[in-house]
Amino acid sequence: MELWVAFLPRIKGDVGEDAWLREAGWLGAMALIGTTLFIGLSTQWATGLHPEQWFLSFVFGVAGWFVGDLLQQIMLYKRTGLRRS
């Protein structure tokens, strides 16, 4: 997981219009792979290979990124009074 996050700056690239889409997609894919491996390995693959689980883990990964980014911006605003552009 740490290696996956380490490659995020390369995937995200320069700040631009669609950098947040690449970041959200990258972290959603990380959640999908991590959830599938964790659940699959912990249950001897009795579960972990269901498309509904893949979809929900991707959605929750993107939602987690969104909430984390929102909280980061709120804390930055409270601390400095500046908004990130």
C-alpha cells in the first residue's frame, strides 16, 4: 500500500483541471486491490472475488479520499485562513 501511495505524485502529475480525477482513481484502485487481497487471503478466497465487493470498495476508496481532502482543506483554512486553490 505504501508503494502504491508513493507513486501517486507521478500519476497525479502537475496541478491541473483533471489532477483530482487521476488521484481519486488511483486511490480508488488501491482500495479495490487492497480490499480484494485482504478479504480473499483472510477467507481462503471463499469471498473476495465478487464484483459487488469490487465496486463498493472502489466507491468507498474514492469517498474516503474525498472526505480526507475535505477535512484537510477545512483544517488548513482554520489554521491559516487561506484556501488552497
